Amino acid sequence: MNKHTSKEKKTGQPFIYGMANNQCVWSRAGVVKPIICMNAFDCLDCDFDRKVQADFETRGRTDQQPSSDPRPVRLRMLINQRKCRHMLSGRLAYKLCGHGYDCVRCPYDQMLEDNGILTTLSEPQCDHASGFNVARDYYYHHGHTWARVEYGGLVRVGMDDFALRLLGPQDKIELLGLGEVVAQDHPHAKIARGGHTAQPLSPVDGKVVAVNAKLKGQTDTANHSPYGEGWFMVIKPTNLRRNLKNLLFGTESMAWMDDESQRLTSLLSETAGYRLAATGGEAISDIYGSVPNADWNRLIREFLL
């Protein structure tokens, strides 16, 4: 069964969560004309960044350049200003570069990335679709997992409000280990409840660079905060732009969630004689545990695969 109930949105550049300005750092530095960052500020793994720097290395001298320094004028101006790339992107208000733009070997750059991975997420703004919460500016997989693109090209992932209300509180959540490879549409975690298991699908391809240790001892964190503290893992993506084209975003995700709610209502009515009802504007928090004779395996097949 095709879970896409509306036309897929073909996204352009990725939406980077929490960024006030998405202009390329080379544009901000005045080195190139104004363009939008297409790589989520992952400058260290950006083809355009490599092209710009290679161009600097191969471009010949101009009359304005002193013979002692063959580099283009704009590049020399940038180096003289010494503005850190995180300052150019707007992540920091003020920071000067002390490593000649060799970000790979910069301990401050690494510290920022590590802190960004481990930071506690604040609750995002959510819209409501048929009793379920849909976080704004998150990307959604048809298997009810989400992806949030963050600064530096990393992607934080988890399960959405629909899936966690559907399956209810979990006995155990198992996540992949650091360094393991995940693939879009393939399992990236395992959840268990009362002898039943489910394996949610990863929304993106990549390598695991962080996991949410809190879920090992407090599995209900995911149920209480699916889009915040209940995140599963952080992934360094390998096919970000291509993956995002297969995900739902914005108004499309809202329409899809409405359709999923209607499908669930029809299924429960058909198999258990139960009609899903929202209480106080929200769906109940444990649908599987509240519906007599609910079929766990069919719920998984219909909504998580």
C-alpha cells in the first residue's frame, strides 16, 4: 500500500532548523554573489566550498595583488578580517578565526559541533492535525519518523507523535551504536512492549554520531516529548538533499497526518469496532492499550512500514 496520500513535495535547499539566515558563508564574506546555502552549513563536506577554495588556489595574479601574495583580493580581505565561519553563518555573534580557516583541525569548531549534538532540545512549535501534533519545519517519513536538519549538516531523528500515541508506552527502546550506518526506509531502532516489537524506519541515509542515552532508562521520554527530549539519534547524512525529496514537509505533512488519522479510525472501526475519538483536542496517549482486540502487527504493517 502506498502510504503517500498526497503528492510528494520536491524540496530545494534543506530547511535548517533554527537558522535566521541561510546565506552561504562565502556570500556573507563577499567572496561570491549572494546564494543560499545548499548543504546545511556543512562547509567541511561541501562541494561548492571545495570549488571556491580550489578556485582561489588556481586563479592567477591580478594587477591589484601584490607580488608577495597571489591570492584574490576578496580572499585576502576575508583572511584579514579573520571572521570565523560560524560568525559568517550567523551561529555566533562574534568570533575570530585563529586557525587560518582550517576548520577540520580547529578545537573550537569541534567543541561547537559536539555541544550542538548533545544540547537539550526545546519543544518546537506544533500544529494539530486530527488530534495529533505535527512539529513545524520538521521533515516526516511515511513510516512516522521525523528528521530535523541542524547546523553543520547533521540530522536529528525520532518517532512522531502519531506513532508514539499509536503504540503507547514502551518497555524498551534499542538504538544503533555510534558509527553504525543507517539507510532511508530501513530499520534504525527497535521498540518493545509486552512481548511485541516494532522497528521504525530511518528517514535518511548516513552514519550515527550521537544517540539519546536518556531513552535507555526513561523510555517514556519519547512519548512525553517526541519532538524534543525524546529524539532518538543524530545522523551525519550521506544523501541529504536526495533523501529530503522523499519526505513530507510543511502543509503537505499536515494533510498527510489528517489522512493517516482517518485511515486509523477506519481500521480500528473495521477490526475492533472502535472509533478513535480525540479528547480535549488531542488523540488518546495509548491507542493500542485502550482499544480492545487491537492488532499490534497490523498497526505496524499499516503505519510504520
